[in-house]
Amino acid sequence: MNFKKLSTQVIERIAPSPTGGLHLGHVYSAFTAYQNAKNNQGLFKLRIEDIDYTRCKLNFEKEIISNLSWLGISWDGQIMRQRNRKKTYASAIEQLLKDGLLYPCSCTRTDIKKAVSAPHTDENTNITYPGTCRRNRPTKSVKALRLDIGKAIKMCGFKKVSFFEKESIDNNFSGEQSILTSMIEHQFGDLVIARKDINTSYNLAVVIDDAAQMVTHVTRGNDLRAITPIQVLLQRLLCLPTPIYHHHKLLFEPTGKKISKRSFPDTVSSFKTRGFTPNDVIAMAFNL
Ligand code: GLU
């Protein structure tokens, strides 16, 4: 696969999954990314992460797009929709299969189900896959393709996965993060790269699409920080560039619960119908 090199221009993105409306956490991420792009005369891209056709809904997609506009956020170029990118994911899988890095798995584990949504740390109990189908090729029907993580790390030929991270706008930390590959292997094990019915996974699609949109800066919540080394590893395996990561603080309700679609049903739409202005909603997100 041939992607153009990272440009020197700042390119930020927001990549919501239309499994619900836009919530205050999205507003915070979107504005942080948007401001970084605008302050650097950069670009801001929008991508709809809708690979999970069982949970993604067109009405949520429409709602997200119209709410972003209502908040005053505009994006550059076409909206990328993952449902239109199946061929691109398939050719990346082909490449990984050719390199002998994937194997079929027939285990019916919940993590196979979860492989298509972003693993926000509070939602996933991280159980490392014991490698059953790596050792004994499956005889039952195949449910997924898994990455042989040990082989993948060896193929990359490095002991550490490094990436540049701007940790938080609050403490302004920035610097190189280095995570030992042995830790990655232990923490993640052979993770699912393609769920059979969808033929991709969140991790595969996100690295391919960030590269295709020429994203230089990924701004997202701290709950996706733990998975970043895996995404960097996939970038190395697929010869894709690594953006600069900025994992920002998570937003919490006054009760102390993390704001998410499930825990805090107040979406931008609901604030809008209750008469709040875009500025009210933005202020709310930045004052939580
Ligand atoms: N689609 C993911 C979500 O809505 C975002 C993933 C990312 O920013 O990398 O949670």
C-alpha cells in the first residue's frame, strides 16, 4: 500500500463512531483538535468510524455531522466513511497474511466481538488471549484473524515501540514515549485484526485511515492511550507513518462517573433542544 509521506502541515481529525449522538467528551476532543489545527494554519478532517454495522446508525451519523456544524466546527475535504473502505482494509489484511503475521481463530470470545470498537479502557477488561488457535489450527468455523504478536514484534526488529506524545494540555507534558515490546506482548497478546463478519477491526482501520487522511496529530481521550503502542506497531508492519499523539484528560460528571454515551445521555442535541447555545455547550465541556 502506498501512502504519501507525512506532510509538515498540521492535520488533525475527529473520528466519531455513530453508535450514539455527540456528547461532551466528543465536544472537548473535537475543539481541542480543531483549535490545534487552526492555530497552526492546519487542516481538520472528519471521519465516521462505522465499521460495526450492527451498532452504527445513519440517524446518529446525521446527528453528529449537523451538531458539529452547529458548534461551529468545519472540516476540510470530504468526510471519510469507513463503510466505503472495505477494499483498502482487505488489501492490508492480504499483506499481513502474506507476511505470515495473521492466523485464523474460531474462539467465541467476547473480545472478538469487541474488536471493532475503540477499546476505551473502562469498558474492556483486558484478558490476554492464550493463543489457542495459534498452537492448534481451528477445525470449527473461523470467527476472526489474529495477529501473531510475538512474530510481529520480531519482524519489526525492535525492543521498544516509540512514539511522540503530547500528553495533556493541562500539564503540557510532551516527549517521546517508549514502551517495551515485551510489555506489549504480555498486555495485549494476539489481538483480533479482522473480525470475520466485518473483515477489519478498530485498530487496523484507524491506522490505515489516519494515514490515508494524512493525519499528523491524533487528539483523543486518555482512555485510548493504552492501545496506542499497538497502533504504532501496526503502522510499522504496514509501513505507515506515525502521527503525534495527544491523549487528553477524560471528562467526568459531577457524580464522578466518566462521561460517555452510556453513562451520560445528555447529548449536544438534547442541550440544543433545551435552548443552550453552541457557546454554552462548548463552555460546559471545557469546565467539567
Ligand atoms: N471512533 C472512536 C470513538 O468514537 C475514536 C477512535 C480514535 O480517536 O482513535 O471512540
